Amino acid sequence: MYEFTRTGKVDCCLQALAGMRCRLEVASADGPGVAAKPPAPLQSLPPNAIPTVEHILAIHRRFLSPAQPAWVGVRRHTWPLIDETTLEPIYRPPEDRWVNGLLVELAGWAHDWARGLHPEFEAPVAAALVHVRLAGIHPFYQANGRTARTLAALAMLRGGYARSEFTTLDRWWTSHHAEYLSAFRCLGRRWDPRRDVTAFVEDHLWAQWRHAAGCLSRRLVEQRLLQMLRDLLAGTGLEPRAAPALRAALDGMGVSNRWYRAQLGISVATATNDLAALERAGWLTAHGAGRSRVYRQGPRLLPALAGRDEMPSLSGVETVDRGGPVPPQTLNTLIAAVHERLQDEGLLPDLARLSDL
């Protein structure tokens, strides 16, 4: 494997990730939130899967469409990777005659780590190391990056970070592409099996924490918004259990009787009564009839939220036309107001604490 030196930033990020795992468990126990599904290739592997070359090939296969079967598992021939903008060579992978042996070596190291033979490497560090190693080998014609990121997610899963917030880092890297490419600068311009990749590990851990922190923030905002809706319902004599229906309507969803009762496990009659009460209050409006009837946000819902003491930044929000969708800027203002409130209360992750390292 590559060279790696344990630094203060690595230790700080590992401590923060361990704390984040505990906070996410508590937040999950407190109520529903926003959670992403793990990558599709991980869903097809058993939770106790130990990485092998076959697993790497199976993951690679999942990323290629049926129109590209000829590329599945196909090794590339040696050529320099080219910058798409400047057309200058930026990295030369190992010669193709070495690739099979390097894959076996990587899978063997990952296998030993999963069996506990490398206890000095915590799961986030091992995930970063297998990620950068496979990317450095660059064994395939296509989907090298996606395969490497999913292999890293598998390491997190095997190392006890099974929550989706820790196995979906691929989504973070996809939206921070420049940072992702910059992290690989430590590989230099050509393959070197003893390259020092400490900088990549630091960047990977930092990205892992920021991604998990964002997931936690969204979960806490969602829980607070649902609690606000429950309080609003209780304060007007309506059933607090109807909060998910109002939350879905704020997102522009048409709430059907079937969807509502499936969320709460209630009877048709109870769901009908709840939705009718919300319509009478002006918080939902009905569209259609019979089984096709759905309920959308009513004209009085946003003003009711804006009138709450904890939502000062929502004052003056526009009401929507009867049955009209919530303007995106209005919904964003609502989410931002809840986020600001939680931040003032010190309940959200402190990004500044680690960003100064």
C-alpha cells in the first residue's frame, strides 16, 4: 500500500467522525429525518462482505449500462490520463502487465483489514487508502472513480459506519468535483507504489465529516420543522399526527388518503377525517374527487408558520393561491429560518471547528 503518516488533522477528524456517528444515532432515535440510501452496488452485497477481486469486479459491473457490456472488468492498456481542458497528460497509471497483481494485492490488504489484521487503521482511514489505491492503479477503461468510491463505502460499512450518511460520500465528491481532483495531486504524475498519500487521507476524512455533518443538519432541520407543525396543529385543536401531511404539502406533493394512512398506519375513516379538518382550517386544499383526490398546501399554512415566535425571518412571506405550489424561494426561506434557529441554539455541527486545521 501507499505510505501514510498519522497527523493531528487525521486524529481530529477521526474523533469528530466518531462523535458524529453517535449524534446521528441519537437524531435517528429522536424521529424521522432525511437519510439517503447506500450506493446500489452495496445493496447487492451482504453487510459482512469482505473485499475481494470478485467484489471489485462486481461493483464495476454495476456502474456500466447494458449498452456497455464489453467494458465490464476490461483492463485498460497503459496510457497517460489527459486533462480534458488543456489536453495535457496529468497521470500515467502502472503498466497493464502489473494491474492484475496490484488488484490482488489491494484485495488482499482489504481482506486482511476486514479480518482485523490491520487494527492501526480505523475504518475512515482504511476507506481513504483503498479509494486512493484503486484510483492510482486505474485498472479499467471506464468507471474507475465510481468503483473506488464504492469500495471505500464498503470499507466504512465493514468498519462499523453502516449508516447511509457514511456510505454515500460519492454524492459529496460528485458535487465537489474540483476538490476531488485536487485531492489526488499527492499521486504525482506517474504511478509510484510507495507514494505518500497522507494529504489524500486528510482530505477524504474532512470530506467524510462535512458530508455527514450536512446529513445531520438536514435531519435536525426536518425534525424541528415537523415539531413546529405538530405544535401548530395542537395549538389549534387539530391532530398533531397530521404533521407529515402538511410537510409533504410544503414540498409540493399532492397528499392522498392512501399515502397519508400508509405513513401513520391509521384507518381510511381516520385519514379522511384528518384531511377534511386540515382543509376546513385552510391549511390544505382538496383537488379531484374519489380515489383520485389529493390535498395540496392551502392559503393559511405559511402565514400560520410565519406567525410563530421562533420564525421571525419568515415575517411577510407571501401566501399561495388556492391549490398553488409553494414558490421555491418561499420554501427555501422557511428551511433557512429553521436552520438559523437551530444554529443559534448551538444544535448544528460546527464546521468552523475543523475547517481551521
